[in-house]
Amino acid sequence: MATGSQNPGTIVQAAKLLGVMHIIVCNGNIKKDFYVATSLLRERAPGFINFYPSHNGEMGSVLALMNNIPISHFSLFVEWLGTDAGIDPKATGYNPLAVGDQVESPAHAVLATNAYIFGERYGIPRLCNDALYRLSVCMAARVSMDSPTPTDSPFEHNPPNPFTLKQIRYAYQNTRHASPLRELYVDSFCAAGLEASVLRPSALCQYPQEFLADVMVRRAHLDGYQASMADAKKPVLERQAGGGDDHVKRTRID
């Protein structure tokens, strides 16, 4: 779905004939061309099309330019478009949000977080939902682990921490208050009990104040520390009920 640069005039005409949308993603001095089938956009991401109205009603003639978007994030979106929703744990293929037999790691949390933020920014609720489901699987795996040795570092420890300082900052900088992504991070953080068992004050204080405030508010609404750890697991696990997407499994898009 992505190729190198070609003559702009030729590209527009080819896109028009083939029924695809030509999108140029620029991030700094790096540029990459993408060609996305309009049928996939209409089916799985109609909100994205609204950001780039068709020229003379011909979707295939649109030459969209996206600036300051990480190319890896858009590549993730394109890969997601061409695969199933990744709800079936045995799903195969190249769906970046598919849940397989691999060991969960912070990398999966990063991938899901990036996908959610992109989906929210461009009005793609299906992508957001798949990302939340994928993230909940990663978080549930972390919540079920034994607590590692306390550390002064908010970046990494063993077992790996999906709540790294960089990731929490990125999530909070790119979402609004009461965002489902924030809520999932807070619930998971409370369920894991990391502020007491893993992160010493020197590390905890480096997290965004808004995130720590959300954690405190969440704790205040739960009955006791140990009980709150158990109660906070419920919304994390509920996101996986029925395989995501409002508890309805979706069929594979060929």
C-alpha cells in the first residue's frame, strides 16, 4: 500500500483510475507516499475521509498531505485497515493489533497507545476500540504478574513496566480529560499497585501531575488499597469480554 515518490501528476491520475487515495505523510525532512483503497476507508475509517473532502466528488483524485505525523503511526493505520480486527486470539496475518501467543511486553502497549491516539485524532472509533482491547490484554498480563523489585527508575524494570514515564506522558499530552485511554491506564496502574510495590517516590514524582491526580481520584473512589487493586482489574478485563468492539466479534475483512 505504500511506495516511493513518483511524478505528482501521474500519481493523481493513477489514484483516480484505481480507486485509491494518495496520501503523502511528512515528518520533518522525511516523506513517504501511501496509496489506500477508498473502499477500505469508507468501510473501516469513514471519519478519516472527512478530513480530506473529495475533489469534484471523486475520491480517487484526492492528494492529501499530512504534516508532522509520525510515519510509523500512519503505517500502523494502513496495516490495520487491510486486516481483520485482530479480535480472534488465533488471528494470523500482519494486523499490528492482533492478539497472538506472544509474550506481552511494553512494546505492545506503545503500539496500542499510538493506534488509539491516531484513531481519536482522525475520528476512527473502530481503530480506537481495537487499540483499547489490545492495550487491555497487555495491561491484564502485567496486572497478573508478581511485583518486581522496587526501583527508582520510572523507565524500566523486570518484569517490564508498560507504564513507562515516556508512554504516560505521550498518552496524556495527546488525549483529553476522561479519555478512555487515560482511564484504562489509570485503572491498570491501580490494579497493579505499582505506586507502592514498584515505584519509589523519587520515580513516581516524575510522572505527569494530571496522571497522578487521576490515580488519586480513582483510589479515593475505591474501598481500601488492596480492595481497589482487585476492583480496578474489572474494567481492564471487561474490555476483553466478547473479544472487544462492544462485546461483538467482527468478521475478517478480505
